[in-house]
Amino acid sequence: MISEGYKSPSLLLPNDLHLSDGDKIILEQAGKYNVDAVYVRQFNDGRNPIPQIYIYDFIKNPRKDNEITELYRKIWNSGHVPLIFLFFRTEIQILTCLKQPDFDPKTGNLSYSLFEKIHLASKAKKELDKFKQLSARRFDNGSFWTDSKYKSKFSLKETAYIKLLTELKTAKRDIIKKEILDENLTKKLLVMSILVKYLEEREDKDGNKVFPKRFFVKFSNGEDKFLDVLRKKGGCLQLFDELSSKNSFNGEIFAWNGKKERDQLAEADLNSFADFFEGRLDNGQYTFWRLYSFNDLPIELISNIYEEFLDKKAGVVYTPPYLVNLLIDELLPLSDFEKKEFKVLDPACGSGIFLVAAYKRMIQWWKIRNNWAKPDSQNLDELKEILKNNIFGVDIHEEAVRLTFFSLSLVLLDELSPKVIWENLKFDNLIGNNFISIDFFELIEKNLLKPEFDLIVGNPPFESKLTDNAAKIENKRRRTYPKLPDNQIALLFLDQSITLCKKNASLCLIMPSGHFLYNTNAADFRTYFLNNYHVPQLIDFTFLSQVLFESANVPVTAVFAKNQKPDETDILHVTVRRTKPAKEKLYFELDHYDFHKVPFKDALKSRLVWKANLLGGGRLRQLLDRLEPIRNFGTFLSEKEQNEGWKIAEGFIVGNEDKIDTLVRLKEKVPELTDDENLKLQELEKKFQPAEYLTGKNTLPTDAFTEDGINDSEIYKLENKYFYRSSKKNKEIFQAPHLLIKEGVSESSIPVIFREDDLSFRHEIIGIHAPNQADALKRIEKRFKNNRTYLFHVAGFSSRYMITRATAILKNDIECLPYPEDEAELNLSDLERILMDDVLDYMLDFRRKGENADSEKPVTQGQLKQFSSVYCKVLNSVYKNLKPYHYFETKSYICFPFYFDDPSSIALQKTKGLEDDLDELIKNNVNSNSRIIRMLRIYENNIIYLIKPKQTRYWLRSVAIRDADETFSDLVTQGF
């Protein structure tokens, strides 16, 4: 489970004799850069500490400018920490490692531009103020990363990885245009060259390198650099052949097989490749490329570079490392280091990013068990055995399996000294054994995998299409179990993978949120799964759908399960918000109100509980439950259709224009058609039919229809003659009098309008024709107009709205709207209206704007007054005479006291260390992948103190209701 356990931060010093294992990991990484100290976040629950700042004391150990330049270049490439503090005698420099350094190619020096150099002697007060803003406290509570003054300085777009990918993609494009090699060979040579550059630059503290001196000479024109090998025709192929024959690489990683590709590589002029890696443009100028230190780029990023060069497959999105690391920290904590035999399987491994993270964690376990021994020639086989015995992957694509093996090989390379790599390392070829290129469901169908895995983890493809083997399995399982919603193959991965876990072993797969939690047809499958397996928690990333994956807007949920019967305890549903750190892929930010305990029976029976949690939780689910049984609009319309001849339908669909053009062309050739053309014409005539009641008629563009009405100036004459769907049976919907309802949501309502003129429209609009009953249609229009309850109902019930970014909704969402005979049934209580208003005024805005939403801004005095009023009102329905006292604020927090009867015992004195004390009490949890903020409630005699951060979202009226409910529970527990 995601948990809390933060303790005081600390400064790590290399000569400290009292270091934890987690501290040693950090100092081992920092040792490469001669750091004087590392500021870290510490935890008391066994998790490894997280480095925040590398600190250098140049007062005692002065450095030359060019040394500092090189130091920063290396740390920036490594991505180990966000910041460096450089302490000089007369100034302090604070440098971000998430932004490209300013580089002067003439001098090789950096010009530090993130923060202005501050001179201690002449600007002491200003420096002190800035230092307080960047104090240890602000890194602990995370406010630095979201501070409006500094947040723009930290952007994923400026990291070494993103810059490198941008350069590589540009190079690939430019080099492909030159037609030096086939496109696939160009990609292969680029990524293979990155590996050679990585090995060439590998250097230990004694100056030893992987390749012996003068190794490259025999493949070049007498120079000892890889780039010179690229410049010699045929030299590159000779080099790769030599490396393939070297035991260290087992003939696989650098193999160039096939006469065609070998001939191309032997004859190609590769100077353009060499120019690129050297940083030269066509005009001879040096580029950004010279900043890269391949020795310092993290292994995961090098393997991800390969991933980016693969052709994207349908339904496949590549998982960002910070999401992978979050899940691996949950599943394989550092404290489990005693585990030696622990088999992990990724059933759709892709580039192997989950397996890479798992293998790295197992190597860390090995180091802890061996008192942090450095892997060498004596214990190399132990690390190879860990890989061979514990790491397994399957993927239908052969190139993905090769990439997985390559990525895991890089992990091993990264642990070894250059000398051991060259003299002792021989990779076992695990392809075909540990890593198999096959349809996962063929393995299941043929019973070729045993239930022997301790963990199954991954991100399977999301596609509503089954492979042949998957279809066979689904046909069998449907005889006993509910069918897969929309034939979603990811759910079949979930269903079949867990059967391969050992008894009581764990699974964590990333699932499409809609198909598992939110779609109407997801309920049967979800209930089946929850009834058969223990699901302790769901981490819901739906609000991050626009930023989590680079190339897709996909709402996802991580499903944690165990191969055991459910224990019927609460399921933890964590709804992760989109914040600045999450958007920039620094870490996930969670707070108290993102954690929702779902009773097991509710998880089985209620389809509304998940959406209610997504919208804020608390009493929202009860409000949705109350609205659900009210007679709906669809029932009302059905009665009108049957009894009074109303016509209700969506508008027309033109269909595929190319096929319609073919239809028109064939009709013009009649009777001179061939037999095949006659068959084609008959087929097209069945699909596309004329509709004289549409062609030439006034037509409404969907975009011209808003909550403000219809812009009549945009109505046009429809020229189309053939239609895929023409609403022929309900063609009266295009005739007056009729009511039009748009399948979409604006900021304040669902667009609706009554029209007394004939008007055609497309399928995104519902038409209702009521012969001689214009007044009845006007009554519907009046009820729909600016109806916030309807907008809230769509937000709470729709399987599409709020899940994806689109404002479009379904016809079913409109038909499900409550439409009682007595409108009084829709009246809301004061508290219900508060819940509704906060969803509409804040949550919808948050879904659109994320970290820039109004809920993320500082709370106002008026909002705090409203909060206190609601909080007291709810509690005073049980306990009498609770009143608010005067709140006070610190730099980061609001402390709001409430009292029963007598406030005299309240003593609010700001002390010098209050802000730090609050940080400690509120337990702001930060690690490299997540941060958790808890609210603080203190009960002291007749006083209740609520202490929370200043952002508006912590002080909404709906949050006051939830706080009051939780306070009531606390008071009952205390016997009040």
C-alpha cells in the first residue's frame, strides 16, 4: 500500500559511520561527482531515502571555472537530483539539473542563468530572503516545486533525456533524407552507436575504460575514437564484427546479419553520422550535442532511446519511468532484501522497463545482503544468476523481446567496472528462455506457463480487439464468466495473468480506467474479478490522462491484486491529481483527500462509488444514489413515443466520402458495368442511400449549436445526396415543431433549443418531434435550460464525461437524466447543493486545467469563512454550539481553531519554529516518485484545530462536509 512514514530530513556526509543502506545507495551514486554532502528526505518505514540536493563547499576546496562547468554537465546528464547548491566564499549559486545548461562553445564555460549570483557581503538581506525561500523546509513539503515564482524553471522539456531524444529524432529525419542507409538500418546504426559511445566513455575512478587503448585504431584511419571509425568506409562493420565475436557481447548485441544490410553498411559514407555525434552541423558549427556525457546518462534512458525508435504498435503506449518506479517501490520495497528467489513476469514486456526496474531492485537487494560489495569478477555470476532465475518477459513482437534483453544487459553493464566488462563478462543468451517472442495467450492456450511467479507486473496493450489465441480463451471463459467489456484485450491479460501467480502472490497491471472502473458495461467483469481475487488497492491516474503518456491521452488505473480469495476488507481507491510535479514527471503528489476507502460490498454492488471518489468522495456517492432511481428522461420519451406518436432519434451520418464517390461513379457508368462493378455497386447501395428530405435542406453545423442557442448565419443547404444513416424511420425529427439537444456539455449546461422551422442536423444532436405539441417541447426546453443538476448528473453518471477530456457525451447520458413528474423530487438540500456546486465550479475546472485550476490557488478569506460555516453546521446537527475562532496562517499553512462554548483556552502564539513543527507533524511524504500530504486535526479539551496547506482545494465547502464527517467519527471514537 502507499503509506506514510516520513521523519526528519538529514544531510548525508561521505565519512558518516552511521548510514542506513538507503543512505549508502545515495552516496554511492553521488561519489562519482565528489559531492561534499547530499540533502535527502528520510522515512521511518523502511523505504530508501531520496536525494534532493547535491551540496558543494567550495570555500574549503576551491575549483576552477572549467571544473565546475564539467561537474554540472555530468550531474545534469545523470538526472540524480533536481538541484545543486554551490557555496563560495562570497556568493551562493543554486543550479537546477532539470534545465539545459547555457554553453559557450568557444570557452567551454557555463553561464548560470537559473538564479542570479548572490554576493553575501553586499546583498546579505536579499540573499537571506532567497535562501529562506529555498530552505530545507520548502523542499520537504514540496512547496518549492509548485511555487509560482519558480515552477516555470523546472520543465521536463529541458531535461537531458528529452533534449537527447529531440536531437536523435532530428538526426534520424535528416540522415534518412540523405538516403545513406535504408530507414531501418539508419535507426539501427544510430541506437547501436549510442551503446558504443556509452561503452567508450565508461571510466572508473582510476581512469580505466572498457576498450583497451588503441582499440579503435585498426578500424579507423589510425585514430583511437569511435567517431573516426564511422568516418572510414567499412570500418564500422569491421568494428561490429569484432565486438560480436568478443565473448563479452555473446554475438547478439552488435550482430549485423544478412548480406543486404552488411553490404549497405560496408559501402556507406557514414560521415553524416560522425558529424552528428561530434556535434557538427553542415555549416561546421557545433550544436547542443556536445553537452552530452554518455557515461552519465542513466541506463533506463539509454534503453528508452531504443524504445522511441521502434515502430509504435496499435494499442501500445510506453510507460514513463516515474510511474514504473512508483509501482516497483510498492511491490518490491528495499526492505524485502532477504528475498533471493523471486520470479517476476511481464506478460507484455515491450521495452522491458518494468523488468529493468525489478532487476535493478534485486541487485540492490544483493548489495544489502553482501554488505554493499562492489560487483566484480568474483561475484559477477551471482548477478547473472539473479537475471536468469528471476526475470521473465513475453511479447508478441520480436523486436520488443530483443529490446528487453538489451535493456537488462545494460543494467548489468552499469554495475560493472570497465575492466570486468571487457575481461570477464559474457552474457547468457536468454532469448527464447526467459524472454519469449510469442502471443502471450498462445502460451496460456497451450498451458506452457506454470503458476510459479511471485509477481506479475506490466502495462499490456489497450485494444478492443483480440488475437486469435485470445479469442479462443475468451470463448471458453464466457461459458462460465462475464464477457470482456468491448473485447478489451488488456482485461484478458489481467484475467489470465493472475492465474500464473503462486498462491497468495501479487499482480499489478495497468488497466484502462474506463473499461475497469467507469464504463457502464464494466460492472459485471469488475464484480467477477473482485469476487475471485483479493484487490487491496487501485491507484487511479485518470486525472493525469493528458500528461502521463507522451503520445496518447489514456486514462489508466493500476490494479493491485493477489491470487487468493478476497478478505472482504475495504479497497483503497487512490485518485491521483494532476499537479505541476506530476505533469513534469518529477513525482506524483497525493493528499489526504485522494484516499478513499471503498467497503467491499459497495465495490461489488455500486457502479457509482468510483466516479463519486474521482469527483471528491465523501457524501457524493449518497447524492448520486438518491438521484439514480428517479424516473429518467428516456422513460418519459418512450411513453411519448408509444402513446402520442413522438419521434426521437439522433441526426444523420454521411459516412465514408471515398466510398460514396465510388458509388456515384459506378451509377454514372450504368449499364456499362462489369460483373465485379455491379456487385460493388449493389454493396454500396445497401450501405449508402439517398434521402430527399435531407438533400438541399437547411442544415445545422454541430459547432454552431451552443448553450447560448444557434447561430442562424451558419445554417447552410446540405449538398450530400447519399447517407450512411439518414434516420429514415424517424425523419420527422427534422421537421417543426421539434426540440434539439446536443450530445455535449458546455460550462454551465447541456445545449437545448426549441425550433419552429424545419432543420436537419448530424448525429451529435438528438431531435424530438412532437406533432401539434409545441408547448410540451417548450416545457422540456425550460427544464433543461441552465439546469445545474443535469450538468452534475452527467458528471456523476456518464462513463465518458470527466474520464476523457472530450466534452462530448452519449445519447444514453441524456436519456438517463432524471425527469420526474414532480420537479420537487430534484430539489437538493443545502449540503447536497454544496456538493454539486463544488463539483461543477472546481472539479470540472480542475479536469480541464489541472495544476492551473482555481482550486490550486491560495484560499481567500471569504472561502475560509464559508468553510467554517459549513463545518460547524454539519457538526452542530449532532453537537451544539461549535463555533469558529480566528484562524491564523504561516507561510504554507492555515491553522483554523473551532471551540465548543468557551474559547478562553485557545492560545495562538506564532513561534519561530512553528512552520518547521507543522512540516514535521503534517508528515509531508516525499520520495523520488510520490509525495503525500496529510491534514492535521488536533483535539485539545473543547478545542478542535484543523491545520492544512493554503491551497483552495483543502478549504472548499464540500471538503468541510468531509472534514466534519471525519471529525464526528473521531469524536465518537473518543466517546463523545
